[in-house]
Amino acid sequence: MADLARLVAAIAARMAASTERGRVASYIPELAKVSGDHFGLVVATADGQEFAAGDADTEFSIQSISKLFALVEALAQHGDAVWRRVGREPSGGAFNSIVQLEAEGGKPRNPFINAGAIAVSDLITDPDDPRTGAGRILRLLRELSGAPTIAVDGAVAYSEAATGHRNAALAHFMKAHGILTGKVEATLSTYFHQCAIAMSCRHLARAGRFLMNGGIDPASGQRIISAEQARRINALMLTCGHYDASGEFAFLVGLPAKSGVGGGILAIAPGRASIAVWSPGLSPQGNSLLGTAALEELANAMGWSVFNPEL
Ligand code: GLU
């Protein structure tokens, strides 16, 4: 895979030189402090190799990428009962939209918009111990990436909670409709803390490996979720992983992927690779601008699209 090493280095060099970098998220004050100059890329391949370039080991706020691991945790705990609380359709709306929720009786469209993610957080939170939810996600991420130091960034969590009025509104609205069954405060605490988890591209790429491998973590041989659940999560990532730009991402890249407003994206080439990329500047829809460009280049060069007959 000498070619892949060269390709990853070349992509990182091109991205480092790019002058059109998007805008760093500013609606959560703590995220606005991050420099838009960063770029990191790690490709963890099915044969156990790792190709890294740029700021591969710098930690960043994983934000909505946590929604993926919260869903894994909820499916492992509750199985198909998860789908009584949250749907499986792309929303075509902004990540924090309220309007669709009201029109559809309080059941969120999918687990990757904020409302859906809060419903999932509710499922993994013990109402009497608000720390359980984020704790479960942390345990899973540490296990999958082999990095026991992964933690919540306290300043980001505080900033998230202090400015999270829209998310609180979504949660209370869903509570009124019986979609949330726990305590709203405990559920929101899980949500704010999971979004504030800090990870590097290297650890994120490692954490995604079970999704390229039918639900089994190739590093430990441990089954994390069933093969069917892994396939379905990949389908949701492809259709809903980039908010109202999910169609565009499928068009350009063609891989299941989940983005976060911290500028990270985790993408899965089934049977081939788990890829993490980070660049904090965002597109107007809240997805990493250079992260998307890098994935487009990588997927095209390697033929890694789920729509490629040879993948
Ligand atoms: N913590 C963010 C929020 O709820 C997550 C959004 C995102 O990454 O898209 O606003």
C-alpha cells in the first residue's frame, strides 16, 4: 500500500496549502477558539495498517460524531426498540431544526439530527445518575481505540450546556410527546457531554474499524454489534450523516460518514478502511469543508465508493 501512504501525504499537503478553508463554528464559544489552520487525516485499513498525515494526533471536539457511538450503545442495549423513538429517514433540514419535529408529532426523523440524538441519549442514560450515558460512550470509545485517556473536554461541555437552549427546547418538546422517558436534565447532560468528547483522528479511525468489518472490532476480535446492525448504521450514515448536505456528500464521496461541527468526519469504506479526517472550517451546512474535499479525493483515487461495483 505504498500508494496509499503517498496519497494520504499528498492530500494532506494540498489541504494544508488551501486558502478556502470554510468557517470555524462559533455558536458554541469554546469551539470558536480553535484555529482553522488544522488538517489531519488517518486511514486505518482492513489489513491492520495505518496511514497518517498532518495533525493526526491532535485532539478535537468530536461533536456530532458522538451520535454514531451513542446509537451503537443504544442498539447494543435495546435492539430494535430504538426505532420506536427515532426514525430512519433523512431530514433534509438543519441539524438543530425544531419545525419538523412539531409537524411529525415529536418523533425525530433520524438519530443523527440533534432531536434524534437526544432521544438516543435518553435511551442510554440512567435518570438517577446523569453520568451513566456519557460514561458508556467513553468506555466504548476507549475500548475501540485502545486509548484509555479519551475524555470529555470540560470547558466545551460547559459551553455547550450554557448555550444549548435549542437542544433543551427539542428535549422538552419530545418529553411532552413521550419520546423521552427519562429526566430531561439527565438526558441533556449526556448529550452535552458526549458532544464534548475530545479525540484525535488516529483514535477516531481506530474506533470506526468495527463498522468496516461487519460489527467486529478487528483489533480485539470482539463483536460490538451484529452484522445487520453494522450494515444498517452504515446505511444511516450514508443517508443522514451530513444533515441537509447528506445527498451532496453521497454524490461527491459515496461512503457512509458522520460529520461533527468540530470539523471531524469519520468515513467507512466497508471491507476496506475506517477513515478519520479533521479540519475545523465548515461549509454553510456545518460540515468540514476540507475534510469533505480530502475524502472526495481519497475515495476517488482508491475507488472507495459503495456505488463502485469493485469495492
Ligand atoms: N453539540 C452540537 C449541538 O448540539 C452538535 C452539533 C453538530 O456537531 O452538528 O449543537
